[in-house]
Amino acid sequence: RAGGRQGANYVELPPDCEIVRLAIGTDLHGRALDSLDLYSQGVIPLFVVRTMPDGIETRDLATPNTVLLAPCGLVVLGPRDRLTGHVNDISPPEPAP
């Protein structure tokens, strides 16, 4: 709620973009987000989802120095054709003609 207004605010995404939760496996455990070079692929990390031992999920804003701890999830915004379910599976951008 902003400025005393009630209700939800929405942002319209371009038709070719979506927000998805990607799996972070043990191969990326301990790596910082900025080492994955997602921005150059048009993918913007939004937040990290971790499940605590008691089953409660936490969500932390993704920053360049966020260190990934497997298993967790990474919620990202990006082109639909590059988001497949796992960070390692983000396909590289198509070469320019």
C-alpha cells in the first residue's frame, strides 16, 4: 500500500517475459549471483527462496553479492525462451544477425 491506497498494484510484463522460480543445485552452492552473469543474458534476479529446517520458506532480495546455498530457488525476470527451470539451463542469447 502506498500513499494510503488499498489494494494490489500490478506491473504489465512484455509478452515475451515472465517471472519464474529456478532451482539452484549443488553445482552453484557457494557462488555469488554476480559470478553467474545473468544480466548479460537479459535475466534479472529478484529474490532467493530458501526452505528452513522447520519447513518455513524465507525470501531475500537478490543482490549481486548474494551467495547461493543449495538447495534453494532463485526468482528471476527474463525472456521466456531462456528460462527453463534451472539457472544452469538459461540459454545464451542468440547471436546478432
